[in-house]
Amino acid sequence: MGRKKNDSQRHEIIKVSYRLFMEGDYESITTRKIAEECGIERALLHYYFNKKEDIAIRIMVAVVACIYDFLLEECEVENKSESIMGLYYYIFLSALEKEKGLKRIYIMMLGSACLLVEAIHEAFKGEGKSVPLIENKNEEIAFIIANGSMSQLLIHSSRGDLDLDSKEIIQTMVRVHYLYLGKSEKDIARRWKVITQTVDSKLIEKFVEYYKVKNHW
């Protein structure tokens, strides 16, 4: 009979990994280092997670799910179903700008389409929320394309190749997402107006606190 997995041990591994990813270079942090920081053998860590990327996926799943819950519970806007994806992009990128380590993990994941798709499926598997974030295959494709666009814009912006601020990157993501879904420029502009009227610095700060409480990290 196999050993029963301990949820508290799994959470501790994720918590320690999150701290290490925030403090250092994601690429240089090994499962050996994570295990040492957790005070466990590497074999035990691999019992819970086969590889470091699996831990990164769990972290990003938690972030995505947390934003989703926050939007449903705390964000007041009419016709939320129309604007929820744009609101998600805005809060997500704003959170990445505040948590640089999280931003590095995200960019790493975007380097592998498989990791991103797996995180998306995990985040929304069995959600059954009143306002779905992704309802069908086309929306899933739009989500992946928009995130891929954001990763490239973030990379080139950080290198100084492009002079773009966060708001311009978010607006590009929203436009790419809805253009793929066949929305008109007029409709996209209307949605963007609702998004910018809803999200401000206070809402972002509120989400950051919500996120910390929700994930206990």
C-alpha cells in the first residue's frame, strides 16, 4: 500500500518554493535546494512533485484561481460576464508588476505552451462559477494567444526594445483576446472603458491583500 500524501507537507513545499522563486533566480533554483530549505529528502519532494515546473504550475494555478474568486466576490461592475476577462488581465499584470518573482515564473511558463495550457486547465477544472472565465475552446485559444502576446511585450519592454507601460500592455492583451473572438473595435473600446473605470490602485492593493490571505504565503 502506497504512502498517503500529506496536504500540509505539499503546502509547505509550495510555500518554500514560492519564497525561493520570489527571492532568487527561478532557473538556478533546484529541487535539491527546495528540499534542503524544507528540511526533507529530495526523494520525498519528488513524491509530491515530479519536477520544479510542477510546483510552478501549482503556484500559477493558485494565482489564477485567486484572481477569479476576487473578481466574483469583490469586484462590482455591471454585466460582469462581458468584462471579466479584461478585468482578469488588468489585475493579473498589475499583480505581476508588484511581485517580480511571480513575474519571472509566469514568463518561464509562457516559454512552454504545455505548461501554460496545463495551468489553465487546472485553474478552471470543475469551477462551476456563476460567471465563467473560459467557456469554450475559442476562449481558451484567445486566452493563450493573449498571454503569449503579453509575455513577448514584457520581455521586450524589460530589455528596453519597446517603450510600453503596464497599462498599454494590458490594453494590447485585451484587444488581442477580443479580436480573436471576432469582436468589433467599437465593442472592444466599450469593454476597455468599463475595465479602466473599474480597476484603480485601491482595487489592486485590495487584491494583493486578498491574495496573501487566500494563499497564506
